[in-house]
Amino acid sequence: MLRFDEETTRLLDIVYQGADITRRRQASFDALRPAAGETIVDIGCGNGLLTLELARAVGSGGKVIGVDPSRDMLGPAKERCRAFDCVGILTGTANSLPIGTGTMDKAVSVQVFEYLDDIPGAIAEASRVLKPGGRLVIGDIHLDSLVWFSDEKDRMDRMIASWDQHFTQRDVPAILPSIARDAGFIVEGVAPLTTCDHELKPDGLATMMMQLMARYAVDNSHVPAEEAAAWLAEQKTLAAQGRFFYALTHFVVSARKK
């Protein structure tokens, strides 16, 4: 798992407000269809960007609860949402939500389930807190969709192999519909959203992944520091030469509790 220290949190805050991640949040927001007066749980709320957007949508008559296990994320989330009395930010996990049974109209989670050891358990927990007919929206990436150009393919493969170890499930969108159906949900849709860059954007998803991947690989002794630095340098050089290419697909799964 990644450690969200102060430096990482600052980087995430910049990129999460950039166009790439904003489109992901918007896709989940649109699939969730929040309405005035509803109660919604944001599972793995992180720094609270989606939580805040949901708070605006439900208004003072609704309630949005953001849940996250990371203290480094909860602080920024509370600060971001402090002007909204309808928001509560709580410590918890997807498999143990600090929420009463059958109290939520809707539940949403963006790029959390790839880190879970027990996805069926998390789906069952979401079902527990939802009212009958409640809506569940989960957005996550399929790691097999990653396409990333490099002149040094073996080195790129080593960097990706290192990154593969920071999550527990690489194909969440593929397995999620059947798990949801087994838990008593009606799956209403699976929508893809691809990020594809031929330029290295300062606020882009690729920029964030480059920094996190290099640090993760070195911190966990997967590759030498010199190799990670050379990989970063090559990607920046490719961008300067107009040869950068990166693509990754995020999927939004929408379901309704029976």
C-alpha cells in the first residue's frame, strides 16, 4: 500500500483537481445521480473532493458521510468540507463502515476497491448500509489496460511489475459485476473512461503515477534508485521530443440494491 505522507498528499491534491481525475469524479457523480435531501456515503473519500461535490448536490436537507482510514487524507477532507454542516468525515474502511444499517440512499467509491483484500465483503458492507433500492457506484481502473511507451521496454516492465505490488486486485471492473449480483444488486451499467496522453501534463494522471511509481519502487527495493531516476528522465525526454504516449482505462460500475 502507498503511504500518504505530507509530500504525497500535496501531489495528490494537485493532480486530483486536474482534468484527468476530475473527469473520473464527474463520471461517478453522474452515475450516482445525487439529489437534494439524499443521504450518501463516500467510501474511501480521500481528500474530500467528491465528498464536497456531493454535499453541494444534496444540500442542507441531505447528508454526506466521507469514510477513509488514512489520517493524512482525513485532515484535508475535513478542512475542505468544513463549511458544509451536512458533511461528516469519519474514520473507517470499506469493509467496516461506521454507519447504521439501512440508512443510506446511495454509496459511491472511486479507486478504492483495487486495494481491498476482501471485495465481496466490501460489497456486502455497502449493501448493509444502503436502503432497499439504494444505488451503488464504484469507479476503478483495470490495470491490464495500461499502455505506456518506452524505448527501454525491459526497464518499463520492471517499473510496472513494481507498481503491480501496491494493489491487491488488478482487474476490479471485470470481477465486480458478478460479485455485486451475488450480493443482491442489479447491475445497471459498466462505463469506460480512458485517459490517453501524448503530452506529459503537469496536472495529469501520468505525472502523478511517474512520481509515485518511482518512489514506491525505490522505497521497496524493487529497483535501484539510479534505475528509477533514469526511467523518470527518459519519460521527460520522450515528452520533450514529442514521443510520449500513455493510456489507462477507468470503469464506472453502477448497481441498485434489490
